[in-house]
Amino acid sequence: MSNHEEDHGHSIASWTGVFTLLIASILLSIGIYFAIAWATWTGVVLVVVGIGAWVGLNAAGYGVQSPAEQKGTANHG
């Protein structure tokens, strides 16, 4: 067996992004299907917020770290 372990995205950044985008897709689906303008536009805004939160939290260090970063041996050169 390999010593390689994958994290599969278990981080605050990924869970926040996925949850926000899930709510956005539900609102978009309901808004488009039933022609509810506020649900559609709220879904559109949440897509932008979800992607921004995912990228921002990842950049702030709340994302998945590589094995080298976890051991403190990352090359920052």
C-alpha cells in the first residue's frame, strides 16, 4: 500500500464553498422553474459569494494543505 493519503477537500474553505453553491443552485432552480425573480437573482448572487468565499478562505489558509505543507517542509523559494 502507498503512504499517500488524500484529504478529499475536507476543509473549511471547501465546505463553505460547496454549501453556499448548493443553496445557490437550489434557489436558481426554483427561481427559474417557477419564474420567481428574487430567488433567481439571490441564487446568482450566492454563486458569486460562494466562489469568492471558497477562493478567499483557501487563500487565507483554510483550504486543504499539501503533504509538504502539513509537515512544514514546503519550499517557499
